[in-house]
Amino acid sequence: MNKHAKLVLEDGTVFEGYAFGAEKSVSGELVFNTAMTGYPESLTDPSYKGQLLVSTYPLIGNYGVPFQSENQQMLEFYESNRIQVSALIISEYSFQFNHWNAEMSLDDWMKTSDVPGIYGIDTRHLTQILREKGSMLGKIIINNEEVDFYNPNEDNLVAQVSIETKQVYGNGSNRILLIDCGVKNNIIRHLLSRDTTVIRVPWDYDYANEVYDGLFISNGPGDPQQCKLTIQHLSESFRKEQPIFGICLGHQLMALAQGAQTYKLKYGHRSHNQPVLKVDTQSAYITSQNHGYAVDDTTLQSDWKPLFINLNDHTNEGLKHVSKPFFSTQFHPEASGGPTDTEFLFDEFLAAIKQYKAQ
């Protein structure tokens, strides 16, 4: 028998539904994602830490959860080694699943991961509320177990998802120092496919004495201003000449490190089809995005300029230094599963590294 559950918004709105996954109450920030597929990737994306994820696509669970070998250093079909969202909110749950690579149902995966879900929700109406009023706090109540509202952005979420000790991947000729603020696995895969050795270090790691050819700052959850040590280390790196590439939260941290400001978006960008324009060109790209904060490009220092802008709301989507090989994107060029329009940015990063090494 399906257990009744309810979703309570901080404005007092209540949605009635049914529980699946772990049977426990939970609270967090309520956000929506417009992707049609890819729930294993979305649920394991560290950028969703502390959030109650609403899927606007109505049917979820129909292809189950992929099989994984326990011997893999990085899980092939996931963006991290565990579910990162606090809960999943959907319209219709598929109790039957069918896929050649399915290992278990979404329900079983969420149970073993101790993550609750609720279905039977009018997610279209819920999304309309979030678009009108903005991202808000919410809680899922199961078995009448009350919980308080919780704002995850008041905590340092990056510290919760970053690794604790240095890890090394690959044996390529180009040494990439990766600052892990909640990195997605597919970023590491893209770097490794380009003749690199990736040295992955914690978010607050002092890398002043590390030997590397290029610096990469990853995506991650929450308010970028919580990462004060990362910002401090980055500002010191700007005095050097090694190429730097930042994605998503990494983009925001680069902005803060050079003296610009960030702000919270009304409801964020979380979809697979966000159009961006490369500044001073007629080149537009379709991108995947997952962030709740943005860079105020009116606060940029004189030696930095916008690289991309969002064609929907004209928010900043990237930065570049006017003379040094430093650049960043708010969107995800490594998106799995797509779109792949901007994968070439990894090639540009490696080209900058090779040019730096040739000097």
C-alpha cells in the first residue's frame, strides 16, 4: 500500500502525494529541473546537495538504475558515488522499469541510499509557483514525522561534497590540478581523454607548492561566498601564468577572486537547453546548466570581460582575462547526456596549456 506523504512549502502551500524511496521526512531548498532524461546523473550531481529536486518531466523511473562495477574508480553512469539530492519530487513514478543495463529500480536505489521521494504531485503547478515566487524552502512529511525548514545555502555545502585527501587519475603529459568543489565525474573523464594527469585536491587545499600545467576549478553546490579559502588561493593564482578554467561554481569563485560580486537568481538555471551567446560573435550554443547564483558582470575589474551571456535572461555565462589564459563558464560543457555543443572548451583549455608549456 502506498503511503501518503505531503510536500509543504515555506509560503504555506501544501501538496498531497505518495511516498517512495526512503520513508523519512526531510527539508531543504526546493528547485526544479526541466530535463527529460538523465535522472541518475541529476540525482548524483553534487551541485544539488541540500536541495529537494522537482522534475518537470512527468514520468520518472521507467528505465531503472544502471548497473555499476564495484571496482571502478569513477562510477560510469553517475556524476558522483552517491545520491546528492535530499529528496526527489515527481508527478508519476513508473513502478515497472526496462533497460538493457538496469540493475535495480529507482525506488530501491533511493531506499538503499536513504533518500526519500514523493510522487503524485502536480509538478506543473509547483513549477509555476517556483517561477513566480522563486526558489523557496520546502519539506516532505512522511509518517507524520515533522521537520523544520532548512536553508542549505547558509552552510558550506562544498565542504560536504569535496574529497578529503588528494587523488591522482591518469598518466598523461599535461598535469591538471583540479580543485574539487563537488566535481562531476564527467569533467574528470573529459580531462583524462585529452592526455592529462588529473590531480584532484580538496576545496580548501593550499596548492602553492604543487607542480601543474593548468588549474581547473569545478562545479559545486550552494553560495560561492562560503568558499573563502578557495577564493583566497585563486586570487594568488591569478598572479601566475598557468592557464585556468572554471565551470559553474568554479566560474563564480573566479569572479569573486578577482573582485567581482555574485548574487542569487530568482529560481536558478537547471535545464539541458539553455541558449548562450559568445560575446562579440554571432555564435550561439545550447547548454546544460545547474546553478542558483550568478556573476554580476557590472562589477568586473578592468582586466576581465564577459565571455558568454544567457540569451533568455541576459545573465553572465562566462568570463575571460584580457591578457592571461584564464576563462570560465557558468554552464556545463561536459554535460552528460548533453547537449555537447561546448565540449570544444576543454580543447581550448588544453591548447592554452600546451602553448604555456612551449614558452
